[in-house]
Amino acid sequence: MIASTLPLSQCTARTWPVVVVGAGVAGALAARQLAQAGIEVLLVDRAPFPRWKVCGCCLNRRALETLAAVGLGSLVGDRGGIPLYSLRLASGGKTATVPLPLGAALSREQLDATLVQEAIQAGAQFLAGTQASSRGLVGEQMRQILLHQGEQEATIQTRVLLAADGLQGQLLAREPGCEVVVRRGARIGAGAVGDEAPPFFTPGTIFMACGAEGYVGLVRLEDGRLDLAAALDAEQVRLQGSIANTVARLLGQVGWTAHLDLSALTWRGTPPLTRRARLLAGPGLFVLGDAAGYVEPFTGEGMAWALASAVAITPLVLQAMDRWHPGLAHAWQRRYQDLLGGAQRRCRFVTGLLRSSWMRPLLVHVLAHVPSLARPFVP
Ligand SMILES: Cc1cc2nc3c(=O)[nH]c(=O)nc-3n(C[C@H](O)[C@H](O)[C@H](O)COP(=O)(O)OP(=O)(O)OC[C@H]3O[C@@H](n4cnc5c(N)ncnc54)[C@H](O)[C@@H]3O)c2cc1C
């Protein structure tokens, strides 16, 4: 358990230069980077840490490189992360094995808690189990945030708010212009974790079953558990009656159900996945990680995007410490597009192909014979 570093009552006594809401990979790394640069940062999360979340738990090459670039290159290995060598893709009776360039599987309990600890070590203050909601600008320069911790409530002020509250966040729900645009027909996410992992699901391989219902990925974690994460067609979930039934159908079509007792798992769902925030920045505000935008997870890049955005935001926040000016909002909008626009378009393209009932098996068939064709799509 990671304890809060200060009581809620002490947070109100000053104006915080930076408050980061959300201690997922985006928020925790941004807080760490800013604290290292000498900024007083308050990192807030509504969950107690460590916490589980729906995720495939696969860090790709780009994510590992970003961690290495900020001096955290050994973090994943030190926590027992399992190197990933291959992706086994199955659809419509066909299977392809694609080699992976570099990657690792690490549970989100371990990864996120370690990044929070790194932020605290760098000097950030941390409030766990604390729900934040933005109350907008006070005057031209200051932002107000309402914090709830159990029965307690407090209002704090900050010069810069980083919204890293993820896919399910409601931090900016009351702020005009901060709506989220959800893509029509976007799939929903779902996840579960199995304490007992059948030997069929060998460590080091991502198993991915695709069908008309969506897809489900299975991977062994550092402690031997089996992580399951899926992107599912909401209408199919309704027709099948539950997430568990829909996943069972997907796995049954590729012959992998015999290896698993799906009835023993507890599933958690997410809202529709593919989305973007209308506003990425405004006076004293930057939005990053999933809160800024997300594309469904087939290519397993969300954490790489979140980590990259956390590093890229740091110089802009440092500039905002001197004085906020509208150029900073434009700069983040541009930087975000340059950094992630191409990757998100590529991911949308691949997930679009997978929706086609004739393209899906064809794709797997082609990859089974020429696995190297997957290279541009395995970042
Ligand atoms: C099914 C599925 C599979 C995936 N598989 C992969 C994969 O294999 N590889 C990969 O790289 N990515 C994957 N992703 C994507 C990845 O999970 C996200 O992109 C990543 O977690 C984004 O990090 P984040 O820090 O932006 O948000 P999160 O990790 O979601 O963190 C947001 C945090 O904000 C907190 N919070 C929210 N609202 C508030 C509030 N009001 N006050 C205080 N705290 C708040 C939450 O408690 C949470 O801890 C997957 C996603 C899904 C849905």
C-alpha cells in the first residue's frame, strides 16, 4: 500500500504550482518529471495504490524506450516484467505467430505503483483515495479543484492543472468546451485476471483471438497470473448476455476455451474506447494520456502514448510556471499531434481492417506465411 504523503488538510494551506490528477502511467510519470525539475507537485488519485485496471499490460518497444530515456530503463526488469517475444494471432481457424521487436508484460499494479513511488522519491506529494473535480478558473491565472477523501472535502488552488484522469475520468466534466468526442461504433473495453494460468498460455507470448465480436488478448504476468483484456462490440455483448459470454465465444472460435475456466473470472468493463478530448489545453490546463484521446488497444500502444505525452508536456509546464500564455495551448495541441497523430491513425487503420469479416482471416493467413509484413504495425 502506498500511503498519502500528507493529510488533505495540509493541501489547502498553499497554492500549488502544479496539480496532477490521475496517477496512472501518464500522471505519475509527469509528476515525477516535474518534481525532478524542482517544481512542487501534488499528484492525486481516487484509487488506493497499488490498483488494478483493465489493460493488456504489454509495454511495447516505444514505451520501454521512453522509460529508458528518463532514466527508468531498469524499472520493468527490476519488477519482474516478462520479456515478450511473439504475438500469436488467431481468427477463423487460422493462426499466425508474429515475432515482436521488444516488449514486456508487467501488471498495472506493479507498474503504476512503481511510477508513483518514483514520483514521491523525486519530491512530489501524493494523495491516494482522493477524488478530484475541476472548478475552473479563479481570476485569470489560478485554477480551483475540489477534493473528496472519504467524508472530508477540501478546495485547493493551482497554477497549472494536468488532467491525466484516463478514459473514465470526469475531472473536467463541468468545464465548458472540454467535452469528449466518442467515435461512432467504438468498442468497449473489458478485462479480468486469472490467478491460475493454464500452461498453454506460455510466458513471453501475447495470445490474441479475433472475431466479429472484437478481440481478446491474453498474457502471463510477472507473478504467473493470466491477464485478459478485450475490445468488444457493445451490441455483441448485449446479444451474448455478458462480457464473459462474449469472450468465451471469441476464445471458443479459435479453440482456446478448453484451456480456461472463464466462469471463475470477474470481469470489469470500460466505456467506449476510441475517443478524443475536444480541448487539449486551456489557461492553466493541459490534458494528457487517455484523457486526451485513445484508440482501441489492438496494437497495444496506449501506455507508450501516455508515457510519451507525460515526458513531452514537461517543458511546456515549466514555461507555464513563468506565465501562462495562449501560445502554450497551441504548442501542446501541435506537439501532441506530431508525437501521436501518426501512430493513432495507423492504429485506427489496423482496427478498421479487423472489423471486416473477410479481411480478418485473410490477414491472419497472410501473416502466417509472411510474419514480417506485420512489422510496420508492431511498434
Ligand atoms: C482492454 C484494454 C487493453 C489495453 N491493453 C494495453 C496494452 O497491452 N498495452 C498498452 O500500452 N496499453 C494498453 N491499453 C491502454 C492503457 O491501459 C492506457 O492507454 C493507459 O492506462 C493510459 O494511462 P493514463 O495514465 O492516461 O490513464 P489510467 O492508467 O487510466 O490512469 C488514470 C488514473 O486517473 C484516476 N482518476 C480518474 N478520475 C479521477 C478523479 N476525478 N480524481 C482522481 N483520480 C482520478 C484513476 O483512478 C486512474 O488511476 C489497454 C486498454 C484497454 C481498455
